[in-house]
Amino acid sequence: MSANYVPAIKSQMGDWTYYITKMKFGEVASQVELAEDIHSPKSLDEEIQRDISNRVKDMTEFLLSEPQRFYGSLVVSVYKGNPKFYPLTIDEKNGIVDSVDHSFGLLKMDGSQTYFALDGQHRLKSIKNAVKENPDLKSEEISVLVLNHDSSQQGMIRIRRLFARLNRYAKPTDGKTNIAIDEDDCVAITTRRLVNDFKPFKAIIKKEAAGKQISNSHKDDNYFTTLVALYEANIELCSGSVELNLNKKFLSKRPDDEFLDNMYSFLENIWSLLFEKIAIFKDIIQGEKPGVYRKPDGGNVWMRPISQLIFATFIKRVLLNGGSANQAIDFLTKIPCELTDEPWINIIWNPDTKKIVGTTSERNFIVEVLCHISELAIPSINKDEIGRKYSAYHKVDFKDININFIENKNYFLQCD
């Protein structure tokens, strides 16, 4: 390979000298490699590359189908190539133009170089995949930050340390930020619209919370749930709509406005039914603070994000079974509402620590219980299995467990 020159800006940060340049996608695809493709890691001490995840498939599709595609810079280290920088002298008698003297120039490579990605591994792999499927993309360009890579042991340690720091401290945005800014995820878009336009949600959604959790402290008294929990509940609800046919594609590529309007109408209808029929929601509409119902010794299940997700999943199951949201919500008006009641206690509420507990497994178990009792959806597990799991949660023998709430609906439901 013959020597080549690329335009570059010489820059300095800390004890690193690096060069800002650009490469065409075709050059990136042929010249930039994953670290594992250059240094087969013989030991953990030499391994400097993370596994490439399934995100690459979605990113490849983004490059192939999105007219507004754009990536941030790749950070690459150059291996061999004997890079040398030749500054260009500028003498235009113009202070602004002349101020870039010695920082702008040409970076020469002797032709033996290989680049590997320090930051942007997923972007790199998606570019490689995309140009294979559509060679027309080879002419597109991406900015690249180039660092020299010393192949000695000390050089490997130095570049590995930089790689680790780039990937450790470049944290992804949190959930609530993604929901607040995403213009492709249809559920994020519709959730924002609900928060803004659905009157009962005014001032009761905690938008600044990074996750689903909401506290018992008075600072959260005004909030029914968090933006992240509402988003996840909406995903569950929308997944129950045959008409919407929600799939992963709609979370990464913006659908048309008609689809978004239909999604909003679907969700608005369900939330309107909940605020119309669930007693505690009626109180909130009348001005009662949601935090009043979150008590140190438990309180109302509807004010806890984990329960909101359980109810959303149950409604989804009913819809997928051919039932209606109205039927599902009518059933939910009859269930015990206190966390100290069955089936919540010892499953998502720990009476000893007075805290919410439970993961996806516990959430799914209670959904199965609701499906079994309501007969509005087909449970995935039978009554005996429900009983065995219930006894395990309560830490008693199956033969000693009181499962009247499973066998006697009137015991479980708050029937008239």
C-alpha cells in the first residue's frame, strides 16, 4: 500500500496528541477494524475490546433507511503506518485565518497502517454492514479522531487504559432523558403527549425521576408515578392492541402521524377508563395528593409503579385474549387495594422491612393470579403451580397455605 495523506487538525488533550480528520464510509469499512480483529486476545490482560451487541442490527437499519442519519465521531488508534504530521503554513495577513497556522495540515501514513476503534465499535460494525448492503453509502463521510498506537507492552497498557476510560465514563443517557427527547420511539412520543395533553396527568407525573421508583417522602406527595414507569406501562398496554401491532421497529423508527394519533387515542381511552372507574383516581382528580396513599406500612397498590406495571400487563393479557379494557378495569375495581392484603403481601410488599420488593418474576406471578381469578385471560400456569409458588413466597408448606383467594373468588374479590 502506498503512502497517503489525509487533511487533519492537530489537537492536544492531557498527554495525548490526536488528529481530527474524516473518512468515507468505504474507507472506514475497509481500513478500520475491531480491536479483536487485530489482536486475538491471548489473555485477559491483552483484551481491549468489548463484545459487539445486537444493537448493531438496529443501527445498520438506521443507516440504510433513515434520511436524517448522523453519527458522532469515531475514535481510532492507528497501528503501524509511521504517522507524521505536516503543518500547512498560512500567511493570509488575516488574524483569524492565520491563527490556525501549524494546527491544520496533512497527516502522512506510509501505507502499512491499520486502524482499530477505541470508541464507536457499534457504529463501526453498522457501517461495515450497511455498505455491504448498499454500496452507495461508501461515499458518505464520518469524522474521525486518530491517535497513534504504540505496539510495545507499555503502549498496549496505555491504549487499553484509554479504551477503558472512554467506555467507562461515556455513560448512556438515562431512561427519562431518552423518553423526553426520542423522536423515533412511538411510545415515548405518545407518553410525552399524554403528560402534556391528558388532563388528569397534569402535575402528577414525576418527569425528573431517572427511573421508575417513587418515594414515600413528602417531596413526592404530588406524584402518581414517574415518567419512566408511565412509559413502561404504556408499552405493556400498547402491546395488547392487535390494531397497533406494536413491535420493536416502532420503537426505533418513527411511524406516520396517523399511527401516532391512533396510539394516543388507544392509551387515552384506557387511562380515561381508569380515572373514571378506580376510586382512588377519582379522589386524585378531586385534588387529593397521591402521596397520601403511600404509607410507611404499605398503603394503596395503585400508587406504586410496580403495581401499575402489573395492572398494565394484566390489561394487555385480557386484550390479547379477546376481551376489552372495560372488562379488565371492571375486574380491577374489585381487587384488594392495600399492599398488606393478598396477593400483594410477601410478594411485592415485605411486611417486615416495610418496603416494596420483587422483580419481573414477582410481577409476572401476580399477573398470572389475576388472570386465573378473573377468567378474562388464560393463565400460563395452573392453580396448583400458583399455589406452590404462593406458598414459597410465604415460606410455608404448600399443604398449609391458605389459597382460598384462588379457589373462592368472593374471598379474593371485594364483591358486593
